[in-house]
Amino acid sequence: MKKIKAWKHEKEFDTKTLITNEDFSGADVAEKSAGSPDSTAPSNASAESEDVKTTKNKETREAVNLKTLSDKQKQSSGEAITQVYEPRPLTPDDDIYDDIIEQFASAPTKPKYWFEEFGDYWSCSCGHINKGDFCKSCGLERDLLRSLFILHKPAGAQGKLSKKLNKSAKEKIDKEEQQHTDRENRRRKLEESEDGQLKVVPIEIDDSSQQEAATMDPSSDMSVSSETDTPASEEADGSPDENISSETEGNTVNTSSKSSKSSTEASKNAIATGQPKASENTDATSDSGDKQTSAKPPVPLSVPVSPETKRRNRNFRIKIIIAIVACLLLIGLAGVAIYRYMAAPAMQYQDALQLQADGKYEKAIEKFEALGDYKDSEDRIWQCYCSLGDQYFEAGDFNAAIDTYNTAIELKDDESLHDKIWQCYCGIGDQYFNAGEYDQALSTYYVAADLKDNEEIQDKINLTKFTYVKTYQSDRTAQVEEYMSDLMAIKYPGIQEIYDNYYAWHVNIVANTSADDASTDVSTVSRRDTVYFHVSLSGGEPSEQILLYYEVTWPNGDTQIYDLDSTWEAGSNITARFQYPIPLFGKEGKLTFRLYDRSTNEEMGSDSVTFKN
């Protein structure tokens, strides 16, 4: 026989059952009957002492360990004592204690013992032995414990108890299950009884279970009787209208109740002492010489209920149902309101935040606008517009960015938004400049300058003007001259050379023998002819005038210089005439005409003709 370890552990639940002292008296009687030859015929004095003991035991109850009770019974019968299963404690010294506690974090109770199975029987973590799917002590499920203790050591490992329940422990668990089933059946029968009817349900106990009834919890029978009597008392005390006014009816009820009470007490005594009921043991009582009368079967009691009482009860039930429906309706409306005004906005707000974080600003704006003034939705809308404008700016869609920034300004004005709009206009101007559309670029730069005039935007404007002058200077338009004048005023780098070339004086000289023809140019003339040099002036700054002189070199090398007294300007025409005084004596050769700027003495142009015979 295995030796049980002597350990003590503080347990939340223990494998104990409540029994009365009559269990011990029954055991003592068994001992006495085993040692006495006249044990089969107890005396009247012993019967009276048994009644006294039974009465005292009903008032006093104590918790007795199943092992102690089993040992006493087996000692009285002379059998060998078989060790009763005790659950193994779960202690921090176990290797996997922390894993089990961690898995039990969300369980309703904390484990005190190991979970072990013995076929249909199993030991709960609270220490209670059960047969079924739920623990009768703490309510935990067998499958739950099995899954939580899946990490337990395999059978046979060091420190693991591998015990089997003995037959006595199994029988006690089976009887507990049977008692629980009987109580549930009786309760169900009471609930199914008709309204206003009081029924007595007799307690049925098998002969095989009567001999071992002393080892079971007598509180179960007491609970049955109390449960049986409770509906009757409640029905009797429910309303004053249900009391019976007739004395005859009252006597009948009292007599019936007394008989029922006496029969119930007789049944309890029979169960407590391990003897059969009076109705089932009539012959035994007659043989023993006791003056006992045969027990009559319990007579069902019925209390008449008036139609008015039934009507009130029905109305009362209808009111209860209406009240319950109204409460459920209110709860449903409250739930809808909570969802609509609290849960739904919160979820929509979280969705909007996620959309904003993902860069989906347009959808986020729609959700925030639907939330109204929920939390910081309005400020979030402003942030989304700013971020959306930045998104357009980075993509080069400056017009869409400007519109978005202006919308954000309407919600909340901020200096940073004005700076972003200025950058957008600069970006649009750069796009026009790169495309060669200088007029549109300048217009956009001027708008940016109106928002914020600084050195950066002025550099862009001047560069655009300079590029325009270089591109279109040959057209000699007023726009070119205007931009060139603006650049000359600030001495823009590179504009002086363009300016000098643009406003330089230009002359066109034509040599012929006609005083009126300023377009036909000839290269040879007779020495007898008169030679005319026609000069046309162009260029110069607007309204600029110039002083000129010319120089003539004859074929023989003689040179003559003549000043032109008048001031000349762009568009002026000058004609100089030359002839040999005596043609017969003139020499052949080139006659060269040169025109000079009197202020700078720079040659402005020249032409020549050749004299021949």
C-alpha cells in the first residue's frame, strides 16, 4: 500500500462533505451490532436514544474528511483500510509552475492543485473530485483545465503522482452526481406545476442507497424538503386574498400539512439512520414488536384560487412582461445612442486619423467634416488641407496647391500658408520661363512680388527681362527697348554690350552719278562725270543727335576734309558731290569717301568709285 506524503497546504477548496453526527452513531451501532448477538432486535431504550441523537445531529453539522469517514466504516466492518486519493498540490517548486500560472492569468480561479484524470473521474485544480464536464466546487470546465495543464509532466515523471481512485471514492462521487440529478428533477417538476396548485413530491430512495445514506451529505435531503415546502409557503404568503376564510378549509389544510410534515420527518429519520421508510417496512415493525402503524401515502394538497385572484395574477404577469419589454427597449435605445454618439464617432475618428497618416487627405477631410466638432476634427481638417497643398506643390501642380492653401486660410489664417502660396507663384513663373513664355513668366513673377517682394523674386524678374532682350533685340520693338532701359538702370550684368550694339550708329553709303538716286550704287565712272555719295543715318538712342565730318581721297592721293555743320539723327540723309575741275587733266583711279563721328573721330562708314577715261 502506497504511503501518503505528510504535507499540509492551505487550500481554497477541499474534498470534504457535510455529514451529521448520526453517521458516527450509525458506525458505532454497526460496531455494537457486530459484537452483540442480539443486535438484530434493538430495544425501545436504544430506539429512543437513537431519536435523541438524530434530533441533536440535525442541529449540529461538521465537515468530516472522506478519508476519515471511509476508515471508520472499514474499521467497523473489519475490512482493510484503503487509502483515499488526495490531490497533489501545485507549488512554486514545480518546474513548470510559472507556465501554469501564466496560462491561468485569465481563469476565474487560481490553481491550487494539479489537474488529473482517472477515466470518467477527474481532480480539479481546486482539489475537488468530479464526474462530468464542470467542477461542482469552483465551476471550472474539464476541457479548459485539460488545455491549460497541457504543459504538465508526462505520467511517470519524477515528482508526478499517478494514483487511481479507489472504489469507495468513486461510489461517493457517483452518489453526489445522482443526488444532484434528483434535486434538479424535483425542482423541474415543481416549476412545471400549475398556478395555485400545491403538490407534494414524495422522496424516492433506492434500497441499495439506504444503507450508505449516512455517509452522504444529509443537507441534500433537507434542501429537497425545504425546496418542496418553499413554493407552498410563498404561494400562501403571496397575497392576503389567497388565504382561506373558511375554518373547515383551514382545518383540512392544517391536517393535511401535519400529515405531510410527519411523513416527511419520518422519511428524513429513515434516511439518516440507514433504515427503510415506514411504508416499506411494515412487516419488519410488526415482527420486532413495535407498535407502529403503516404509513399512509401523502395526500396531495390543493388550495382553491378564486377567478379574481387568477385575473390579478394574469394582469400582474402582463405588467411584468410589459415592464421587461420596456426595459429592453430602453436598453436597446441606449445602446443605439451610445453607439451613434460615442462608439461610431470614435471609430470614424480613428479611421480619419489613419487616412491622414496614409496621405489620403481628401478622404480624411470628408470623414473629419462628417464628425463636426468632435474632438479636434476642425483642426485636423486644416492640417489635411495644408498637407494636401504640400502634396500638390511637390507634384508641380501649383494652381491646385494655391487653391488648397487658400481654402486652409479661410479655415485658419497662418503666415506660413502665405509663404507657400508665394512659392507656388514662383514655381508657376519658373514653368513659363523654362517654356520660353517670358511675358507670362513676368506676369506671374509680378503677382509673387505683390505678395512678398524680396531679392529672390527681383532676380527672377530681371533674368526674364534680360533673356527676352537677348532673344528679341533684332526685332527692335518697344518692349525690347523698355526692358533694356530697365536693365541699364540697375546696370544688370551683360546688358551694356547689348545696349551698345543695339543703339550703335549705322550708315549706308551709295555712290553714283545721279543727284536724286540714293539706291543705285556704281563702282566706275568717267572722269568727266560728277560723283554723288548718298549717306543714310540709322541707329542711336531715341532722340540722339550726332555731329559728323567726312574725308575724300583722290586718285592722286590728295585728301580733303569737310565738316558737316548741322547735327544729324537717325533717319537723316546726307549727299556729297565731287567732280574734277578740269576733267581732261584728271587722273584715273579710286575716289574714296569716309564718314566720321566728330565726337569720337570713329569712322562710321566708307565707299569708293573708280575714275576711267
